[in-house]
Amino acid sequence: MASITINTNLASLTAQRNLSAATSSMNTAMERLSTGFKINSGADDAAGSAVSTLMEAQISGYDVAESNTTMGLSLLDTAEGVLDIVGDYLQRIRDLTEQAANGTYGTSSMQAIRTEVQQRMLEINRLCQVIDFNGIQLLDGTSSAYVNGTGVNLQVSNNSGIDNIINLDSSLFASATCTALFILNETGRTEDNWFLRGQSDPTNGGAQAATGVDINYETPALLARITGQAVELSNGKTYDYSKLGYTAIKDTIYDINNDGTGENSVSSITAICDAVYTDDSTAREFLQFIDEAIENVSDRRTLIGAYMNRVESAVDAIDVQKENIVAANSAIKDADVATESSNFIKYQILQQSTATLLSTANQTPSIALNLI
């Protein structure tokens, strides 16, 4: 049997409890609607919050990995762009050299060809020396990626280990300068016993040289022009440029760095042009060197293309992995707006009705005054 009391208003206490619960639930629904998340603190779902935190770390990691791979693509694009220009210049140099290999050109015409070739070579060297990507020299052979043989590692996934990197081979960063592509002297030998690969090696009993310029054919005209010594062929033809007033290229001092100092180097651009564009014989033999340089650049562009395809595939894989984790995290953490909207209206109505009932409950003890 219900009784009327003054000191204890159970109806009011019940209404207060329900009002507090309705207000708390309404605030929760409001928070979820305003943030878009159904987990806004560990109290909402401790296990779900822990899982979601790990997933968000993975998602952030995939964002960085995608940025890494995109930078790798940019690096490869930069290198390929310069190699494309180098290839065009080399083709022009080859065309000019093939012209020079025709015996119809006189001294002035040969000099004009030599001048353009030299300028083309200098521009190739300049491009290769100035091109870099984020501080990494790409084509002058001085980067640690090439010198140390390590290449460049692209971090394309979240975790450590070799399976999470793509290594760009060190050969991509070798020098593409003319003085590297057209090496005409052998490191480690004095110029007095200089020879070409395939020529007779006086230091080894006359056997064919296994080192030197990387060619498998003889270059007697160039050999005679560079060494200043007569070279006689088995058919009796002799190349002897000293009789024509030419000094040996190997004995000529060149201002290689344009700094007022000189040194002997048959690999400098001026020395190469002096040696090659003397007559049609030396120009004809130099075509083989140019073909090897063009093949070198072409091979590197092909390798860059293969790496670009691989890196692009890695970007696609990252996108798929990130999409799957984002979907899973959404299922755990994101709020269902329709559900939360219904809850908000529901608890808002309960809050208002409970507040009204609380006001009524607070007036109930006053009935006791009518009994006194």
C-alpha cells in the first residue's frame, strides 16, 4: 500500500534517475552524431577501441608507404626524362659522326662537325651533373647509391624486413656523362703503355688485352691518333697521324675542368673530339663507341621502365590493402547516423517527459498539507 511521506519522495527519486539516464543517453547520441564515431573513448567499447587504434596506425603507415612509392616514381621519372634527352643527343652525335665518316668532308666541314659534337657532349655532361632528386645525384655516378652499390630502397609497406622494400638497382645511378660513356683510357696504366681492349698488350707478351675500353673489335685508326704511334694493319694499310702534323692525344694537356689547370686525359670531351674528328677513319671507328653508349642509355631506360611498372603495382597493392583496413575500421568505429538519430530523438523525448513528471513528483508531498 502506497503511503504519503514528506521526508522521502520515491517518485521524485525515480524520475531523477530516469531523467539522468535519458540525458546521458541523449548526450551520447549527440556526441556520436557530432563526431561521426560510435567509439569516442575506451568506455564506449574497450576492445573495439584497442583494435581500432591498431588499425588506424596501419592506415597511417599505408599513407606514408604510398607517399614513399610515389616519390620513388618521381625519382624514376626524373632520371628517365634526362636519359631521354641524353639519348636524343647521342643519336644526333651519331648522325654527325656518320657524316664525318664520309670522306667527302674537308677540314673546315670536319671542324664544324667537331664543334657541334663537342657542344652536345658538354650539354650531356652538364645535365648529368646537375640533375638530382631530393639531394640524390642521379646520373653523375657520385651518389652513395652507386658508389656503395646499395641502390635506393623504397619502403613500400608498413613493416620492416626485405619483403617490404623495393630496391632500385645501383646501375640506375651510374654516370651517364660522355666522359663515362666514351672512356678511351684504362685506369691504372700509364699513358706510355696505353692500349685498347682487344689490342696487343705489350705488358703481357703481346696477348690481346682483357681490360681497357669495353669493346671487342680493333680500333687501329683511333689507336694511332691517340697514341701518336703508327699502326700497321695486316693488309699493309698504315695509320700514322704524326706525319700529318697531329700530336698524340695522350701527350696533350687539356684544361678539362675549365679552371686554368690542365692534365693528360684521353677521356675528356675535348680529347675525344680531337681524337675522333680528324679524318673519316677515326670517325668511322668511333661509331662503335657511340652505338655502345646509345645501347647503355637504352638499357637503363628499359630498366627504369620495368621498375616504374613494379612500383606502380606496389601503389595499387597499397591502395587495396588500405581500403580493406579502412572498411574494417569503419565497421568497428564509425557511427550509424540513422540509428543514432533515432536514439537522439528517443532520449530527447524521454528527457522532456521525465522532466515533466519530475516536476509533478516534486509536488506530491504537498498533498500532506490537506490532511493537517
